[in-house]
Amino acid sequence: MGTVGELAQKVRQALAVDAQYEGITIPSGIRRVMRRLLRDYNFPKSVKRYTSPATTLNQVSYTLPDGMKRPLEVRFFDPVAKTWTIRLERREGFSLPYTDSDVEGRYGRYFWLEGNNLLVDTPMPVAGLQMIVWYQSQLVDAATETWMLDDMEDIIFSMSVMKLAAELRKPEVMQAFAPLVGEEMTSIAIYANELEWNGLQMQMREPRGLPSARYPAQVTG
């Protein structure tokens, strides 16, 4: 199991630069590559769970954790009764729903995002529940570094060398690693987007209805 510090040594050797770059410059470049991969691709191991503080009466806005890329599922949980609400569905600003006041949706049926806040369509009618959010994270923390280096050290190494070579004005190194990066990116695209179609309802064409009565079929005989 490698670390950013160990990978920084390999990157420095490939760049043929002084050891002083291992302190800040190269580790920062490696972490920028990690954030780029997390932003552009969907990795199952990037899924995290966020549990909000206890809700307050009439609450409609909830602050999301840092580094959240996109929510995958949102529910409310009652820690006393150990029960869950229905899954909230996502809506955007151009199709915001009206407040849903039926029994099944008394805690909210829809949510949307405004900046780093998640809003629900129904003010919380009780206090003490928790909002549970499963989400994709693009935050590069210690746990993220561990699984990314375990799974993708080769692509992180190649991309780090190529990008840092451009920053450090080493065009010959950048050109040498560019084909390697292209090959690695093709490989990673094959399996990385496992979450892309999760829960998606896709319709390739308009639904077929009944034939028009304007030109009814003619009976010949």
C-alpha cells in the first residue's frame, strides 16, 4: 500500500528534479490529479454517507459536506423509532414541485440543490430526525488517497509526471509521458463509470400511442 510521499519520490525521479520538490510541489500535483479523476469519473469507492444533525421544526435547508460531487440517495431517519422515510426525488430549479402535504410525503418528497445546501419541498413537521445522504465525494482526504493509490497508482503516476513536467518546463518528459497517459485514460474509462447509469430511467424514443382516428383503416372486400 503506497502513500503520496512514496509516489512523490517516484515522480521526482521521473522528472529528474531536486529533492526539495518532494516537500510541497509534487505532493500538491499528485493530489490535483486525484481531484481531477474524482471530478471526471465515477468510482464506487468514492461513495460516502453523510448524517445531518438532528432536524429542527420547519427546517427546509440542510448544509452538505465539503467535497460532495452529487447526491445519490436522500432519506430521513428517525433514530428513536428506527424507521426511514420514502426516498426523496431530485428536482431542479426549472421544475421545482409544489409542497407535498400528503401522509406519505409529510417529511418531503423532493429535494434540490442551491450551492452547498440541500433544500426539501416540505418544512420538517417534527424535530429530531436525521437526514441521511449517500453521495459521491470528490474530496481528497487520507482515506481517499489510500484507495486511489491502491487501485490507480499507475495512472496517477503518469498524469502527475506529465502535468508537473509542463509546470516545471520539462517538455521532453511531458511528451514522453503523454502517450502513456492516453493509454491509461482509455483503460480507466472502460470500468470507472459504474455509477453513471445507476437509477437512471432512459427512454430512447417517444412512447407509441394508439393510431390516429383521422384516417381509420379501410375495410375492403
